Amino acid sequence: MKYFSSNFKLGILGGGQLGKMLLYNTRKFDISTCVLDPNSESPSKLACDEFVQGDLMDYQTVYNFGKKVDTLTLEIENVNIEALKTLEKEGVRVYPSSKTLDKIQNKATQKLFYIDNNLPTAPFQRFAFTEEIYSSIDNNSITFPFVWKSAQFGYDGNGVKVIRSQDDLAGLPNVECIAEDLVAFKNELAVIVSRNIQGEIKAYPVVEMEFHPEANQVEYVLCPARISDEITHKAKQVALRASAAFDHVGLLAVELFLTKNDEILINEVAPRPHNSGHQTIEASYTSQFEQHIRAILGLPLGSTKNKLNSVMVNLVGEETHHGDVIYKNIEELMEMDGVTPHIYGKKQTRPFRKMGHVTVIHSNIENARAIAEKVKNSIKVISK
């Protein structure tokens, strides 16, 4: 099939910043695109050829949108899977497939999939409702501390809470959830694996993630991770095993724990471009976003090697600010060599909302990390 400068149309479910960065590459290749998102002011709106406002969880909306395109992909997992199944039966190419999404969309199902496929993960218990955890505590079948995770609709630290006492359960939604053992880990790592329609597979270098202690979202991504060759190999092998088990097309971001005993455990996965791969835009020969497009169209995968070491800094809304956004001191970081800001186009800021990111590239990873610290301390995402 001809994709470039043709009548081919690629549909994207979700119009957030990941969609916007996917569209950098479709515009580069002159691939026609259509985006569906519930927000009329979504970041992707101005970059696509056609924009449709609608509910990603509504069967008819997703089905009608999918019938307008030749290939359908996504930048968020929370979409109506039944509509995808119908579209696949009617000949629309959907990547990642509904079969892959079925295993990932629900965190409880995802964890059971790891067990069934002998993939290493932290021990957990599954609950139909949060309130069921109380009886498990009373029966001593669950002990503190543990991590509560909503089975569905969690993102960027939302739907996740460390439970150190029964009081910490107060106020949590009474939904399907898991209670996962709190892992004693040294590092949080990630590997993005790309796989195209023909089955060609390439993995990006292992990255190291540093998280904000309050927001529980990624603050820095360092590439390559500051770990031994042995741990690097072990992490990549676990990620490749997960990729093979899910049998996905496109990207699979595999988040990992490196335990105190140097074990590698899978935390969770995402079948799409991921926050742990944003630095690939400047630092890799092929960005994760271009690679996803190549994979779902059955094109040859690009090189995943690094050009330089890199650190990605997330730009999030300051804790006390709500309203029209201002990027304070952004001019200072634009004067720094090897520093590139990406602004997502969200007009309203709120505490810890992802508003952009900055990539720092350098020949030395420690120098890159030091510059990233300066960037983090200088720029402030505030409101008017």
C-alpha cells in the first residue's frame, strides 16, 4: 500500500501530547491523518488533517471514526475495545490489536497475564472492589505496606497509592483493583520494544527513571541507565520476553523494577509511545514516534541506537497553580547548549499536569543529569 502523498488515511485514537508528537512524523512523511479526542482543545488538533471530537469509550463513536480510516492506532489505552473488534472483523487494520489491548487495558488482567506467561512481576491480590481489602486485612491475608492500584483508568500516578495503614484506604474509589507487594527496589527502569507487522523487532536502550515523590510520576529519564552490562542485558531480555508474549504490533513500553537483589520485575506495560521514550526525539537515530509509525505501517524499523547520552525532564504544573499557563524563565534554558524544550499546547495548567518536556543531550550522562537539574530548577510552569 502507498502511504506517502496518497489517499491513505491513518486514524489516531487520542489527541494528547503523544498524538501530537506522532503527528510530527506523519507530517514529515506526508501521511494523511484523522484524530479522535473528547477535548476540543487537544494538542493534536492543529497538526492533523482532520479532527473529530468524541468519546473514546463510546462504541458507536469509535466505530464510526474507525470506518473513515485505513489503519487505526492509539496514544491512550482507554478506548472502546468492542468497537475495535468489530472494525477488525470488517477489515480495518488496528494496531495495537484489540487482542493485545484486552490483555493490557485492565491492570488486574495484565498482572494475571504475567503469571500465565512466566514473566517476573511483584506478588499481588485482585479485588472486585476496594472495600474487600478490609476483610483481607482483618484475616491477615494482606499486610502493610502494599500498593493499591485501580484496575482501570489510571494514568500519570493517578489510580495508584502506597498503603501503609488502614487509614490510607480512606477516600479511595470503591472499584476493581489490585493490592501489590511494595517492592524494595534500587531503580525503576524501562525498555521500549518496537515490532512491525512482519515481526521485525528492535529494542531501545534501557533507561533509568526518577519519580516525583508526591505526584508519583516520572520526573527525569536518563538514557542510558546507569547500571551494569549484566543488569542491562537482563532488563532487555525481560522486555523482549514480554513483547513476544503480547505479540504486539507497534511499541511496547515495559516499565521495570530493579530490586535490591538485582532481580528484574515488570511493573506494567503500555502498547504505545511512552514518557520514558521522549528523549529519543533528539538523542536517538529514530525517535519512538517515528518508529511506531514505521511499525504499524509495516515499514522497515529504524535504528534504535543513541546519538548521544540524554536526560529528559518533565515539565509539570506547579502545585499551587491553576489556570492559563505561563512558562516562567523558559528563555534561560533556551540559551543552554544541547537543551531542547517541547511545549505540548495545553492552555490550562494545574498541579502536576504534564505540560511539556525538555531534553538534554551530552557526551557524558552525569553532565547531562546536572544540566537537567538546572533546567528543572529554572523553568516554572505557573498560571497568570
